[in-house]
Amino acid sequence: MRKIQEGSVMSTDDNTNQGNLPVSRDEKFLREVRETVEANLGNDQFGVEQLASAMAMSRIQLYRKLHRLTGKNVSQYIREIRLEKARELLRQDVAGVAEIAYTVGFGSPAYFNRCFHEYYGFTPGEVIRNKGRSDSPDRDQMEPVIEEQEVSESIPAKSFSRGIQKRIWFAAFGILLVMIFFVIFFTGRNSPATDKLEKTIAVFPLCLDEEDPENGYFCNGMADELFTQLDKISGLKVKSRWVIESYIGKPLDLVNMRRKVGLDVILTLSTLKSGNNLRITVQLIDLLTGDQTWAGTYDGDYTDKIFEFHSNTAKEIAAHLDVVITLEVQKELEKIPAQNIRAYDEVIRGEYETSLYWKNGDKKHLEIAHEHLNLALKIDPDFPLAIVQKGRIFNIEKKYDSVLIYAKKAIQVDPGINRGYNLLGDYYASLGKNDLAIKNYIRAIELPPRDDIWILYNVSLGELYLNQKNDAINALRYLQNGLELSEIHLTHIYPLIIACFMSIGNYDRAEEYIKRSLEFCNNCTIYLYASWIKQIHGEFNEASKIVNSLCQNPDCHQICLRDRFQISLLKGELSFAEQYYDKWKKSGHLWRASDLYVHYQIGYIYYKLGKFNEAEEVFIEQIKNLKSSLVENPTWKHPYYMNLARIYAFTGNHHEALKYLKKYAEIGFTYGWHDFIENDPFFESFSENPEFRTIISRARKDKEHLRKVLSEMEERGEIKL
């Protein structure tokens, strides 16, 4: 057998510089990553942390930059480099499969065989058996092979003794590694979790609410608790329940959950509850094979023993997936979420009723939720989860004085509860105290647990930065966090990302996300944004085509009529615009909020059609309404400022038009208005005003600067969208 010489594996990096051609920074970065991994090829402990340290980057910076350039996470990229080197060595027939597995940094030949087969579609043994043949296995043409994984290979007789010695040594080394793993696991030494075995998992509840409401609240509560426990384990990537929301209540679709959602395994959960008697059944399913690989059951009374079951389930799954749990994590897993099981039960009932309110909008669910939470607080007056949930319901009801009381009480009882700080952030946001809201939202993000609500903290923060601070860059930072944890929960996140890109004038990126959004949902707002981008560029016929598609969705009837009215106005088809306005008004969809954004535009149409008295009445009424709204809603000033500026510009009051336009410019132009304003017929007679031109020029320079800042942040890997 030929020895594997150090440095005998030549680089196969496609980014290798040929000749003297200049190398981009991205190419140089990828080359450095590959060279660093290759230099540590035989070290099976070399993973994400070690690579990040060697590259002088944080772990998240390394992930973002590598994912942007390759579409792969760091562990996957390292593993594929190891596999590529292994295949080259197998082709050279320099050693057996087991020895090559250890040489390229795999601690287990069986695990190496599985990874190799998954990546190439054939086994390592087949590469050796078919070396030199014209039909040697090729990644693109070889059919998957299902067989016993091979560890030993035939070798020449003259190398037999030396090969056996090496195999015995490697086998002993492998046993030693296994022993070390179990010592670490059971003694709880503070060892880092191995990144290369990271698995992506989601908790999948099988119980349907509508079939058994009494069991439904309990099933949802247990699923949330298991999510929280699993997310404490750093070696697992736990996807939000929202990720699989569209699959719940249907037959298990393992192929799409693996391909579209990116899951490796799911933990299915079913519950049976009859009074105080419980059965909880969990099953771990490998989405690649469809096999159940582990299962657990809790049979017993409704006591705090269920918390022990959750903790043990998380530990069992980690062990089954070869994820090491540190002593610190083990202590976190053993913490119980409530001192009194009856109070805990009332809280999850209250949370369930609140979720039903969000589904159907019936306020009776909020009343029932209050009743359950009052019982919980009667049992345990200092139960943090009950206190916070009461405050959240008061926030829904806009009873902000009560929100403040419960937020402060939650933080006083438990300073480490992130939900208390998020509730305080909601309170300050409702009052327009944005800096205090941001401070508390960030505090909430920094604290555990990272549950489904934690994702909302990031989205709320992104929305606040966008709509209240007009800071699209910071908005994108936090929206990215929500996106990374819940890629399928996009009906709210994607429109916000689109709005961020429009607000800095990056319409190409906005349209990219519009296309992505339309692949999975028929969201009315997405069509609205798509149409608006065309209007910004004066492409009114293209905007009309988009609106025609929008109108095919009956749920979008209001937006359909509104946009047909607005585009007809912009195209100068004023009679059509008036007809659409009348239809819109008769449909019952025209309410005061819409009046403030759009209704005054009918005044423009009346004036152009010679209906001067009607036009004057509309403008007087709408100026009054807009100024009143500035007082009533101080947190949402920029659209009111712009609409007042439009009315005054069209009616010839340039002094007032400039006053409100300057106020809007101080906040910052949003949603692409800095470009649309030159297509806006309301400013037609105002377009040559020097002060007007200066305001627009400054706004465009600001947006150009923001696009440059974003580009630099993406290049550094700080934002990856």
C-alpha cells in the first residue's frame, strides 16, 4: 500500500488564479478558506469555530459571507472539501476506505460512508472497485446504491501485515473517540458541540385543534415547550413552528419538508388528554429515509413530571443525532418553566385562546384568555409567563396603561425574562417613543429563550426601524434574523424587506424579493409593491398589467380598485379614474384611513374635468383630516406630510407645500417617493422650483449613500439577503 504523503493532495479549487489574472476579494476569501481547511484536513475536531478563528472572523460573519458566495453553511462547506479530497485519494488507491476516512478528518468510517454516499450517490468502495474503468462511477450518472457500508478493502499481499496494523490502530482510536464522547456526555464536561453533525429539526404537532379543542391547547403547549428545549442545544438548528405551518393538518410530506424547508429530521408530537390523565408520544423521523429513528412516550398524570419528559426528550435526541450537550446547556434543560402545574396549564390555555383570536378575529377568545390567566395569577401571583401574557392581551386591546403595569411587574419578578422587555418595547412603540422601544426590543433579543415569539421580536424591531425611524439598513439586519429562523413565515417578512429596498432606491433587489414572494403566496401587498415600482419609473402600462393579475384574487378587491383608480389618474385617463373611484366607494372598502392616503386625489380629477367646486370641497376636507391625523397619530407622520405637500403644490400654495415637503424630507423619503415625485402630476407646476429641486437632489444622494453602505455591509458578510 502506498503511504498517504503530507501535501500529496493537490488543490482542486476552481478559484485558483491562472496566470496573472487579477483575483477578486471573494475569490481570495474562498481560496483562503479552502487552504485553511486543507491544512487541518486530518484534524477531525476542526470545525466552524476553529475555521472562524483561523480566518480572524466571528462565527456569524463567516457563515454569512460563505453562504452568500456558495449558498452553503460552514459545516457543509468543510465537509464537502473533506469529501472531495477523499474521492481523489480513493481514485489514487493510496489506502483503504477507513484510513482515508480518518485522513480527511472523519472520526467514524461509517459516518464517512454515509456522507460520501449522500454527496456523490455511490459508495467509497465503488470508487476503488471501478478505478481505471471507462464506466467508473460519476456523480452525475451513478444511481444510488443501497448496501452494507464497506470499511475494509482488498490490498496487495505484500502490504497485508502493515495494513492490518494500521486498521487495528485506527479501530482502537475510533473506540477511544466513542469512549471520550460518552464520558463527556454523561459527566457533562463543558465541551463544544461538534458543528459538522449539526442537524436541522422542527417540532411537528399531529393533533388538530378543530377535532378536539380540549386536547388542542395542550398539544400546542407541549409543542412550544419542546421547541424551547431543543433550541437550547447549540448543535441543533431548530426551525420555527411557522416553518411547517402549511404542512400541519395534512399527511406528512417528507420530501417537500426536506427540499423546501431544509429539514433533516422532524419530531412529531401527538397528545391524548382526558382530565388529569395524559399520554404524550414523540417520534424522531429522518426525512431522507422516512424512517422513525427514535421514539418516546409519557404516560401518567398531569404533573410537573412532563417537564422532566421534555428535558429527557431533548437529551435523547441530542445523543441520537451525535450532538454533545455541555454542562451549561444540561443545566438549562433541567430548568422547569413553572412551579405550579395548574398555573402553567391555565397559561397555555390562555395562549391558545389568544392564538385563536389572531386566526379569526373574534374578541370572545381574548375574554376567555383573560379568564384563564386570572386563574393562573390567582394560583401563582408571581408567575412571569402569566403576567406577560396578560400584558400582551392588554396590548392587543390597546389598554396601554395596563400594558406598562404588567411589563414592569414581569421584569421585576424575573429580570431575565425576554418577553417582559418585549412587552415594554411594545408599550413604548405604541406611544411613539421609538428609542425606548428599540432599547427594550434589543434587550429581549439578547435574552433566552429563542422561541417562536423571539422571531417576532426581530421582525417588530425591523418594522419599527423601517416605518418609524426610516432606517432601512438596521431594519434589514433584524428582518434577516427573522428570515434565517423562519424562512417559510414570509407573508409578513418579505413585504418589509421589499419596502426596505424600495426605500433606499434598490428596485432590482425589491423586484427579486417580489418574485420570490409570488412563488409561494398570492399576497395582495406584494402585487401592490410590484405595481408601485412600475409607477415610480413611469411604466404605467406595465403597472396596469400587474394590477390586472391582482384583480383575479377576490381577497385583493380593495387594492385592485384603488390601484386601477390611481394608475388611470397617472395615465391621464380621468374618466376611467372617476369610474373606478365610484366603484371603489360603492364597494364599501373606502374608509377614512384610505381617504387620508388616496381620497384627496379625486379632487385632482374633479378639477381636471372642470368640476371646480367639487374639487375645492375635497381638498378642504382632506387638509383638515390630514392635519387632525398628525395630532391623533404622531408615530406615523411621513405619509401625512407628503399628502399635504401634494395638495398644496397642486392648489398653488407653494409656501405650505415646501413646508410639509421639508418635514417629510427630515424624516426621510420612504418607499421610493424620492424617485416617483418627478412623475407625480400633483407637483407638475412645482417641478422647476429651486427649493423643490434641492430637496429631491439631496434625497437622491442620501439614497445613493445608503445603497453603497448596504453593498459594503454585504461584502463584509454583515447582511446576507
